[in-house]
Amino acid sequence: MKGILVIGHGSRSQEADEVFFKIVDMLKNKTGSLVEGCYMEISKPSIPETIEKMYKEGIKDFTVLPYFLFPGIHIKEDIPEILKEVEEKYEDIKISMANPIGYNELLVDILLERVNGEKQCI
């Protein structure tokens, strides 16, 4: 069985957690697949904890979806290292990683919406 593992950076902000898991839930509703969210650092649940949970639910084929804007050090090194350790623990799983959000013209529309929308005074 296949599953999608959405990985966020992690934050001490409760509001950030709420937004992240709202995105995860929306993805789950749109795909109908088993989708779980986790964090690379700071917040819980962790990547290994979430993979273990999904594995116990029968997931053996994972698509990792990084909820990151850019392919920085976390995408190029940190997350792959964590995933490699997990693969060594479970010999019968397959893990592949999608690209981060990166460049997409839709992001420009979102930014323009923010420029033209409500603003916070600082």
C-alpha cells in the first residue's frame, strides 16, 4: 500500500502547526490516500515516528512530500539522511522524495494576493 508523508520544517509556533496540518488534511481529502504530516526538527511527530506509524498501518511504499520552498540543505542532506536511516530499519519499504515547492507561477499569484489584501501593522 502507498502513502504520502508530508514533511514540514517544524516550529515552536502553535499557529504554524495548525496551518501545516490544515494543509496535510486538505491534501488527504483531495487524494483519498493515506497522508500523514511530520516534522524534520523542533516539532512532533518526527519523520521516523510517522513512518513507523504508517508502516504499522500497512504502508510500504512512501512518497515523501517536502513542504519547503527551496531545495536547501534540509532537502539535499538532512532529510535524505533521516530517510536512509529509516530504510535501513525497514528492509521492505520503498521511499521516494518529491521536489520541494520551488518555482511555480501560482506562487506569484499568492504573493500578489497578499500585497493587495489585509496587512498587519508592525
